[in-house]
Amino acid sequence: MRALHQAAFARDPATGRKRAPADVVEAPLVDELREDPGFLPHLSLVAVSDDAIVGHVIATRGWIEPHGSPALGLGPLGVLPAVQRQGVGTVLVHALLAVAEACDEPLVALLGDPAYYGRFGFRASADLGITAPDPRWGEHFQARLLTGPVPAPGTFRYAEPFARL
Ligand SMILES: CC(C)(COP(=O)(O)OP(=O)(O)OC[C@H]1O[C@@H](n2cnc3c(N)ncnc32)[C@H](O)[C@@H]1OP(=O)(O)O)[C@@H](O)C(=O)NCCC(=O)NCCS
């Protein structure tokens, strides 16, 4: 999984510029998330082609403070460059949302490009009363309600490995 994200995030998602391998923080982050108490195996989903993993999405346990209501933090999502723009990322996000909904999760939050995630129903988290862990993220911190109970307003807190980024 680490190699997949190392390749997928070889370019900075925000600028498109090539990054030094050590700057690809998403690769070790996935390893740490898989070791964290917030890891949820049913929300770590892969796409496979010719026996190789070509895409991976993960959501881990997060919280909405001050009440500590459970929610999900989505990310990283990565698709191998050779198979990008063929629908793999779209299917992975839809699949993850379907599993989350089936498990009565109330909300998924993420940091990402609104132009990409808007198509899945994500919107600026502030519209839903959810404050980003870092206010500088602005409209890039997005959230989507699921079918579970609507969470009380508050500040989103990711699983602990995100805090070490
Ligand atoms: C972003 C990513 C996961 C999308 O997966 P994918 O399989 O390539 O995407 P899909 O084929 O399902 O969807 C393609 C659509 O998304 C759009 N898209 C892809 N990346 C995008 C981005 N960064 N911002 C906006 N739109 C994007 C394409 O323009 C295309 O739109 P269209 O259908 O209207 O033409 C993949 O490109 C990737 O791994 N990129 C590098 C890592 C990354 O940026 N991850 C997300 C971090 S938030």
C-alpha cells in the first residue's frame, strides 16, 4: 500500500510539482494509520488490476469535539498514475461512502480539492457546522453527511497519525 501512495502522490496534489520521495508524506501516513487504533479494516478499500493494487482509499475514526462524537476522516486516496482518469478513484470513493452508510456512520470529512470531491456530495465543512482542525484549510476541508444521526457542530479531529504530519 505504501508503494502505491508513494507513486500516486509523487507530484504535489496542490501544485502538480514533482516531490522528493521523502516529501511524500501520504505513504508513511497510510502505514501509521493501519497501525492506529482508529484503523477500520472495512473502510480500507483497494482496486485491483492484473493481480496488482492500482488504487486505495482509507477512512479512519475521527471525532467531532467538544462532544467527542464519532465521524470518519477520509484519506489518503491514491490511484497509480498509469491508471488515473479511468474511473478508479470515483468507484473507490462511492464504495467507501456506501460502506460507511451501511455502518450508520454520520459524517465523512476530508482535506482535498472541492472540484474533485464536490461530485460525491462533499461541501465546505463549515456549511455543516464542522470546523477544520486547521482554519487555514478553508474550503478545502470538506464534509458529507451520511444517513446516521446529524452530528452536533464542533471541530473535527483526525486519527492521531494525521497530527504528526
Ligand atoms: C485524485 C485521484 C485519486 C482521482 O482518481 P482517478 O481514478 O484518477 O479519477 P477518476 O478517473 O475516478 O475521475 C476522473 C475525474 O476526476 C477529475 N480529477 C482527477 N483529479 C482531479 C483533481 N485533483 N482535481 C479535480 N478533478 C480531478 C478528472 O478531471 C476527471 O473528471 P471528468 O470525469 O469530469 O473528466 C487520482 O488522480 C490520484 O491518485 N491523484 C494523485 C493523488 C491525489 O491527488 N489524491 C487525492 C488527494 S485529495
